[in-house]
Amino acid sequence: MSKWKMVVLVVGLLMAISMSSFAEEGAKTTADGGLVGLGAGLGAGLAIGLAALGGGIGQGRTAGSALEGIARNPGAADKMFVPMILGLALIESLVLYAFVISFFLQGKV
């Protein structure tokens, strides 16, 4: 058995054991809508994860394009700087909004 399969098997076994140890507590919360809490938790994780991924890609492309433009035409650096900073701030604000929304979703868990 390869090392990768062994790692996956051990991690799966540990996850199965830990799930059964909390089974009684989970049964109490299902009457209160445990699936809603599970969905909110997954939604919060996906929201911040995808927002950070998209924000990072967007900021990287913005900075790369601005530096490429400045390298081609150094005289345009002053004209590019303010729109670039404004774009980076707007991208970062979207990531922060997703972060706040994920905290709101965690409050429902």
C-alpha cells in the first residue's frame, strides 16, 4: 500500500472515530435544526475562502498589470497610481465584506 493511501486511510479512520464520540451531542441539536447550522458553517467557510482566493488573484493581476504598464511607460506612473490603489482598496473591501458575512453566518451556528 502506498504512503498516500495509508495517510488517507488513517485520516479517514480518525475522522470516523471522532464523529462517533460526539454522536450524542449531535442528536440533541438535530431537533433545533442541526442541518441549518451545518449549512451556515459550510457557507461561512466557503464565503471567506472563495473571497480570499478571488481577492488574492484580483490584487495580483492588478499589481502585475500596473507594474507592467509603468515598466513600458515610466512617465505614466503618476496617472496609474491612484486608480491602482483605488482598485486594490475596492478588491480588499469585498474580501472584508465576505469576512463580516461569515461572522454573521457563524452566529447562526
